[in-house]
Amino acid sequence: MIFTAGILASDNPLSHVVQHPLFTIHIGSREVVFSNHMFMVLMAAASMLIIFPLVARQRSRVPSGLRNFFESICVFIREEVARPVLGETTDKFMPYLWNTFFFILFCNLLGMIPTDAIMQIVSGGHLKHLGGTATANIWVTGTLATFALFMIHLSGIRQQGAWNYIKNFIPHVPWPLIPVMYVLETIGAFVKPFALAIRLFANMLAGHTVLGALMGLAIAARSYPIAGVTVLGCATICLLELFVAFLQAYIFTYLTTMFIGAAVHPEH
């Protein structure tokens, strides 16, 4: 419903989906364009830096409130997602996996807040396009996937040693197939993180695009009954988007864990 209100307050129902440049930073002879999605990435990081230290300050033996919420998620990811795959090496990877999950989750949830509409109202229309879903940008999800790529293979090399990792990089096959398998596995090593990036990007982009298209239809119809039904439908879809925000963070983290487990424990 919050996202629906943001769409109604905008001049273009799809303005919440696309990337908008905010200002340009000059670094020597280069120009770096700072966009609304970059702003939302910083907002997600800042939110994590503020919320988690506050939650960690609670010293009670029985967690409650936000601490109980975040601790339940952390325990679930460690015990139900990571430990069955990573075994005794689980704790080594938990800081990365926890940060990955919560960063994606915060980006997804912040994208549902109509920051753009709020800032336009507060500033009288001078500040625009400060909101958006950072994970609906392929560059953001691609960067997350690149981090996953390095984490997967560097972890495998560190755990097994470079030579053993190269030997175990492919399954045991007859020797004539070894060159072909190395080519296929090398391609697969890049395809897996690429699939992570595309999956997260496509799901977040599609959900907001559908909402924008439906609200655009309601506005174009200029009929109160149609607009009312459409807004109620969009409110329902927003609840689905809230579920998808958690689901996509979980899927990205889960698949990354599986890939790391395959690199660290090739015998499994």
C-alpha cells in the first residue's frame, strides 16, 4: 500500500522503477553519475550500521523486540541454511552470508517506501527521484554476484589449496573428457553468479513494473470504480512484494551457500 501511494503521487507510474541520475561527481578527468539507486544502496548500508549496533546492545538473556526478530533470522540462516552444507566451516562464512542476506533485504524493503513522493511533498517539488529499489538495477545485483563469485572460488582455493582445487574443479570422468569438462565447468563458474544477479534483478524489477502498469491503467481509466478495484488489487500485490523481498534475499543467500559448499567440500 505504501508503494501504491508513491505511484499515485508521481507523474509517471514507472518512474519508481527506472534509474535516475541525481548529480555528477568529477574525479580528475572522469565524471561519475550518482543515481537514486546508488543513494538507496547507501541508505541500506546506513540502516544496517545504525540498527544492528542498537540491537546488539541489548544484554537481556531472553531476546525481545527487534533483537528477537533479527536473531531468529540469523539463527535460521546459520543452522538451517549454512550448517547442513558447510559443516564445520560454517562459522567462517556467517559474517558474509548474514551481511549478504540483510543487505539485499534492506534494499528490497527500502524500495517499497515512496521516498520519492515524500521528498517531493516535503521539498515542494524540488527534490525528485531519491527513492527506488536498488536491487532492481542489474549493476547492483551484478556487483553482489561478483562478490559471490570471488567468495566461492577463493574459499575453495583457501580450503583445498590451489592445486587440489584445480584437480577437484571437475567431476571424475574418463581422461578424454577432461578438457571438455574443464571448459564446461569454467563457463558454469561464471554462469552461476550471473544467474543469481539476473534472478534477483528480474524479480524485483518485474514486481514494481506490474504495480506501476496497473496504477497507470487506473489513472488512465478515469473511473472511480475501476481505480478503487485497481488500488485494492495493488495493495494485495504489495503484500506479495513484501513476501518476495524476504524470499529473494533468502534465495540469493541460499544458492550462494550451496556454491560455496561445493567449492569448499567437493566430496559432497
